Amino acid sequence: MLNGNSHGNIKNIDIRNDHNFRYTKRLYKFIAINCPKIESLGINIQFKNLGGIKEIFLNCTRLNKLELYIVDIEDEEDNCDEILNILADYSPKTFKIFSFNKDFIFSVDGLQNFFEKWRGRIPIKFVTRFYRCRYFTQEHIKIIKKYFDEGVVDIKLSHLYHN
């Protein structure tokens, strides 16, 4: 359990087991206010509260690693492009590692737009095994490979394909 007596010195948080919207919303706010020195965060994400992730990015300027887990995808129409936009527009300049679970749905255009916005920053390291992602197509992999070749994204190429 987290409490406000950390004096802002918490460096790592990994909380992914609670799917309660109210709790998650309060947790985002708590982290944004009380954990300005956090460097690594693993947390559930809900489409209803993407602003909480933005708030964390704006207040936690040392954050360099984020692991997100979706808990409320209802159908294939749900799209995670907004998460990529928040990541590109609000993450600290030192941010470099992004991981997400297999349920994320990015459009091909959304992924390409993200990489274009990311260009010129530290290459972002995707640590997800894309071949396990249910909604990734060969078009997605082609885009990732293109931006890998251009130095925008850092990824183990073996994570693109099942060996």
C-alpha cells in the first residue's frame, strides 16, 4: 500500500491487480502528487481516465519506464492511439521504455503518427512481444521495422516475429 509519507522518494511502483475504476483514478492522482521522483511505473490503464496518465507525465519528470495493462477493452473498436498521443506529447524527455499487454489496439496510422512525433528523441524501447498481440498485423510490424531502421524505436527484432 502507498501512503503520502514517502517524501516523494518512491522510484518504482508496480500495481496491476486492481480493476476498480475509482481506485485506479485515485491512484493516478496519488502518484502524480506524491511521487515526483518515480522512474518506473507498472499500472492498469482505463480509457475513462487517460488524463490521469497525462497528469503523471506532467508531474513525474524522472519517469523513464512505463508498463501499461488495459483492463476495459470492450471490443475491437476501442483504440489505444490516444495513449500513444499522450506518450508522445507529455512524457518527459528522458522517457525511453514502453511496455503494454497483448490487448492493446493501435491503428497503423496511429502507430506511424506516434513514431513521427517521437523522432528526434531518445529511441523508445518497446519491450512488448508483438507476435503475441492479438490486434497487430503485418502492416503494424512493417511500420515498427521502418522506424527501427531509422533509429526512432529500439526493439529486439525477435519480438516482432514468433521464433
